[in-house]
Amino acid sequence: MPPMFDRVSDVALVGGGGHPQPGEISLAHNGVLFLDELPEFKRTVLEVMRQPLEERRVTISRAKFTVDYPASFMLVASMNPCPCGYYNHPEKECVCPPGVVQKYLSKVSGPLLDRIDLHVEVTPVNFNELASDRLAEKSEIIRERVIKARDIQIERFGNKPDLHCNAQMTPQMVRDICKVNEAGQNLLKKAMEKLGLSARAYDRILKVARTIADLAGSENINMEHLAEAIHFRSLDREGWAG
């Protein structure tokens, strides 16, 4: 069960203190760290996560020594679209005053969002869908597909013992491994211009597209894989925050 926090200090999360101790992100090494209601955390707490998300380690410096703790974890975070919870709701109207939605969302900085691979907006499920007897894809089938994709990545990084999956690729490796054709480059260019994406977000899209292609058993990154990866940048979309 991943650790869950609604209030935490930066020392408790990242580590430190007079006699440096590992924080929760190091205790979640090789596991999952779940942060519920992300905008409710202090911004200073969230900002200190940028280094470990990028480098997969935490460096704590003191006058006489420096300590490195491992911090290769999967970050899962959730948040409401606004304080009242109804912004962009298909049926209910948001009652937040003008400017409140933008202020609420801006508690999570752009540089931090850049380091999160998937932004998924979860819309309410209506009664007809809940009551439907349509069969969903079985977990066993999904698990088999994920295992196959993992095997592809293990083979891909077989000569690099420190790499285990696409998310751990360096920017140079992204350029070498995640190649797309001219049509794909044009699609990425339009997305970059329309959404105002950073170079870091560009790399994230290519990594996600490579993983989607692996799940589909495709040797190449196709247009549909790129389009799906771009779709998973919902918090970058123009107008999302009003």
C-alpha cells in the first residue's frame, strides 16, 4: 500500500534534518508514492520534488558532508479541477468565484507538471454506463500485455543495468530510440506550438508514445501512438484552467 499524506513538510517528504534521514520519497524507492489533493500541499513542499523526479535521487547537503538517498519512485497524484469540484463537469455548474479556478490550479507549478508523464482528466460516469452490462477487458489480458511490453523494454535496455523502462531514458536516448517519421514530427510541432510545451514535456510525450507502441507490439512509433501520448497532457491544454 503506497504511503498517503494530506499535510507534510518538505523535510518529511524529501528527507533532511540535523542528522539527515531519508524522507518518504526515498522510503518509496522502487515503489509508488501517492499524493492526494495535490494543490492542497504547500508549494514549497511540491517544488522540492523536482530534483528527485528528474534525477531519481535526493541530495542533502550539510556543512561538512553531503548525503545521497535513492528516490526512484512512481508518483501518482490526484486533484479536483477546482475547489468546488465541478469545473468542466458535464451536468453540474461550477460555483467558484472568478479567478479561483486558475489560482487553485496554479498551486501546482508548470515545471512540476512537466515532470509528470500522464495527465488524465477523469470525467463523471453517468448512470447508463454504470448500469451497462457491457463486458470490460479482463485484468488478466491487460496484465499479459503489460508484461510483454516490459519484456520488450528489458531487451531494449539489456546492456544498461541501471535502466529498466522507457521512463528512465536520458534525453539523448530519447532522440536515438524514439524516432518518428515526418508526419509525426509535424504533429508534435503543432502540439508544441498550440499547447506551449517545454522541451521536457516533448521528451515525456516521446517516452509515453514509445510505451504505447510497446503495449501495441509495434516496432515503430506511429501517428496514433503520438496522438494518444499528446492527449495525456490534459493540464497543458489551452483553456483548461479557464
